Amino acid sequence: MVISSAANHYRTAPRHVNIGDVTQSPPSTDSPQDPPPAPPREPDALDCCDSGCGDACVWTIYRLAKDKYDADLEAWQIRQLLKD
């Protein structure tokens, strides 16, 4: 997946919100060595500046992080099924 240099700039120097912040899930007592992935924090409506940032928009960056989280969660769920 290629992200424009503008998006990389905003990842290192965000103007409104740090999309890397996540809400931590409590660790699973069933598998302490393999906790479930933590979802990305959804930006607030006011985090978007509405200036047409394209790939650097907080919503675009969130959607990429959410897609990765969804894939990681599915892989984690499969690992949990295989443990049983």
C-alpha cells in the first residue's frame, strides 16, 4: 500500500489529531501472549479541516488504520480458534 509523501508528513507532524492513538483493549485472560489488537481511535468530526487533504486527511488515515485493524483482528480470531 502506497501512501503519498504528504500523508507521511502528516503522520509525523499531525495538525489536528494523532491517529496513532488507540483505545487499549483489556488484555485477554485466555491468551496473555497473544492479546487482541487494539482498534484505532476514530477522529472527531472537528479533527478534519475540510480542506481536501486527500491522502493526508485524518479520515483517510483512520480508514487505512481501521482496515489494518480489521485484518489483524480477523487473523487474531483465527489464531484463537486454532488454539482450541
